[in-house]
Amino acid sequence: MTVFVYVNTSKQVGDKEHIKVFANQDAAEKWFDEANLTVFKARLCRVEISVMPAGPLG
């Protein structure tokens, strides 16, 4: 699975504006355009993640 992540380094961890996670590039670009943050698009990172099935830990 691939997600796109934007981290606002001017916000503290835990602030709802600190991190944004997008399911795809189109969603990320739409948010940047609507938020008028197109100048920050270069800070958008593509992140590959693996989702493991839920189950007991250990």
C-alpha cells in the first residue's frame, strides 16, 4: 500500500494540523490546491507501508 504524507513542521506533534495522510496522489494534490499550499508540494513524501492482518501480538 502506498500513502502520501505531509508533515507541517511548524506544528507540534499531536496537533491535528501536524500530519496529513492521503490515500493517493490525486487526493493529496487536491488538498494542497484547496488549502492554497501548492508551494509546499515538494514536501509531500510517498510512503510504502505493509498492513498486517489483525491478530494476537507475540
